Amino acid sequence: MIATPLGVAAILIGCYVAIHSIGTGLILGGIGAVGFGYWNYWNYLDDWMRFVSLLIAFGILLFVGKRMYSATHAN
């Protein structure tokens, strides 16, 4: 209940940190926290909640990936 929202927050914060090593660490740590949160409580979630929460998490990862790609390949 706590690991997943904190993981999402760490991913979003890591996306905006100017120091690349810290930002990458926050993103990877956030992904690990989200995975840990889902692993422990997957059986307690309803099917619709699983789908919606994973859809939101996938959207956030796409946003972060696009932002990081744009930042490294800017002209």
C-alpha cells in the first residue's frame, strides 16, 4: 500500500533530477519499489484495479522514457 505510490513518486522525481546518476538511481529504485508493492499484494487487488494501476504505471514509464530520450538526443 505504501511501496507502490512511493515508487511512482521516485520515478517521477528521478525524471526531473538534473544529476543523471541520481535520477537514474531514483527511477530504478522506483521501479523496484513498484514491483515489490505489486508482488506482495497482487492477490488482494481486484481485477479492474490491477488493470488500471498497471496501465497508469506503464503510462508513467513511457512518459519518463520519452522525456529521458528527448533530453539525451536534443539538438
